[in-house]
Amino acid sequence: MANASAHALAITGVDHFFGQMQALAGISLAVAPGELVALLGPSGCGKTTLLQIIAGFIRPTRGEVTLGGARIDHVPANRRRIGMVFQNYALFPHLSVFENVAYGLRARRAADAVIRTKVAEMLALVKMTDLAERYPGALSGGQQQRVALARAMAIEPAVVLLDEPFSALDKNLRLDMQIEIKSLFKGAGITSIMVTHDQEEALSMADRIAVMNDGRIEQIDTPNALYDRPTSLFVNRFIGHSNFLRGTMVSADRVRLDAGVELPLSSSRRFRPDAPVIVAVRPENCALAEATQDGVPATIRVTLPLGPSEVIEAVTPSGEHLKIHRPRSPTTPVLEPGAAVCIRFADPTGVGVFSRPNATLPVTTGDIL
Ligand SMILES: Nc1ncnc2c1ncn2[C@@H]1O[C@H](COP(=O)(O)OP(=O)(O)OP(=O)(O)O)[C@@H](O)[C@H]1O
Ligand SMILES: [Mg+2]
């Protein structure tokens, strides 16, 4: 691999407008050599636009892109040393697998012998050697995906950009490809940015995740830090599952929940007394206690046994639904619907507090099963 710092990618102050519509606002992002950053966010938040700016297919309205410290904004896409796997793979249907992979090398006028060796190496890497003469129309989704990856890698890029690379694959193949790509990139020290809708994919593959919302990066952090310490309600809702409770601050570090209990908070964020807030707590951070103890009073609604664990849904007196995810064993007592319980937060430092501009309360997020 070439000098590692040549693989450092930086995006600084990028804004992008499509006509009047602002697709990106103030994007700054530095990706270290060999790092895999995932862009995660809802449809239309600007993920593909950002990748296309880095790849050189779109010129940003404002801001700069550097690779290895040198500006590449004005370098044409085919000279950027950036490989891209597009959202729909975008293989050339009239070219064989071999010629698809050779495409970037031919565009760079590589010698035939070099092309033969490099394409063979790439096809071996993605286990497609036997299908070199096939055409894309006769390949499965997973095979097309591997050809697209081989094509992106053939030019020995400093950076590989992947736009929803696994979206067409079924669950098992998806997991295989995730493992292969992660080990391939880590082994070769490739810097990469991967777009995904799938938070589990982002959590399992990325060194860091940038959560995007409406053209901005809301938070960029390691998977665990994003999960444990989301800095906004949007990120808290987007990553993992959470329960949300309405409350009003009593003092800087105490909250009165609408559910009818006052609790201390260990949030580092400060709110003025009387500020309306939302308290967010993960299902695995909720513990059940006897109804006589301190905690949020609730009534059991339903219990879902999941073998080694169980999910319990309870309702507070103020009508908020709380999910509790806890380990289960043969001796765990079964909780019947209607039982009165009280819910305590096992780790108070894992409880998030966010301002609540109006009376809205997000519903519990995510598909907990
Ligand atoms: N060529 C274009 N002309 C005008 N508007 C565009 C163009 N490309 C994208 N947009 C708009 O810019 C915004 C961001 O689009 P983008 O494709 O970057 O979103 P995305 O995050 O990749 O979404 P998805 O997850 O659905 O792929 C969207 O509102 C989209 O409609
Ligand atoms: Mg997209």
C-alpha cells in the first residue's frame, strides 16, 4: 500500500444546492487512512449527494474535498483514485464481467498484460474467476455486487465509496459480504465511506458512524458512543430502540415525570427549572422492581418470551408505553398482564434528556424483535 497519509480524506464546509433546494449544509468530515465511516440517515438526507461530491460526479456549491492533503475538487472523477460502488451497482450490461472490471484500467490506458493480471487478481478476490465471461444480465444480485466491488478496487483506489452496497442481497449473503468486505478493507488498509439505511449494518461494520439528517451531520462517533451517548433526540431515535417519557425539570438535575414520579438525572446537559423535556431510556436499561419501591409506576401489558431474554411492555399512568428487555431463566417469574410494577433505570448515566419544544412525544422506536 502507498504512503498511508495519502489515503486521508477530508471534506470541509461543503454545501450543495440543486437549484433552490439545499441538499447539503455545512458538511465537514475527516476520514483517517484505513478507516471505514458509515453514513446513516433517512431517505433524501443527502447521503448519495455527498458520495458523488467525493467521487467527483457532482461539483459542490461550496466547500472543499482533499485526499492526502491535496485538493481534488477540480480533478475529474476518473483521475481521483476513488473507487465507487453505486447504489444499483451500475454494471455495463454490454460488457462481460472481465471487461466491467477492466473498465477503469482501460480508461487509464493500462497495458493489456497489466490489465489481464489485475483483473484476474480482482476476480479471484471476489470469487468470480469462473464467471469472467458472463454478462451482468446473467448474474445474481450478490454476484453483480461482487463484480461492482472488483471494478471499484481494480484501479487500486486510495478510497472506496459504497452506496447501499448490500441492499439487494438476502440476509445470509449480506452477512457473508459484510464480513468479506470488512476483512478485505482492513487487510488492505483501504479508506472507505459506506452509505446505509440499516443501522445494524452501520453498527457492525463501521469504525465511526455519521448520522445525517436533512443535509447535515447530526453526530459522528464510534458505534458504541452513538448508542450510549446520543447528543440529540433524532440520533437517539435513529440508533437502537428507546423509550420516551415526558417530564418537566424541577431543578438543574431533577425531573418530574408526567408518569408521576420525581427522579435525579445525571445528564451533563443542563436545563432550566420548568423546562419541558423528554427522558429517553433504552429497554435494556429498564429493570422491574416491586410496586412499593421508587421508580416509574406502570402496569404490565404484554410479555414476549425470547428464550434467553424477554421483552415486557408496560404502560405508565400517563399512557406512555415502555419496553423492558431483560435476561430470562427457568426461574424467572412470569408477569401477567395487569400486574402493577415499578420501573427503575439500572444505569442512571445511560438515561438521555432532551428538550421538548412542544407537547409531542415520539413513539418507542425500532423493531425490538
Ligand atoms: N440531480 C438532482 N436534482 C435535484 N434534486 C436532487 C438531485 N439529486 C438528489 N436530489 C435531492 O437531494 C436530496 C438528497 O438526495 P440524495 O440522493 O443525496 O439522498 P439519499 O440520502 O441518498 O437518499 P436515499 O437513502 O433515498 O438514497 C433529496 O431531496 C433529493 O430529492
Ligand atoms: Mg441514496
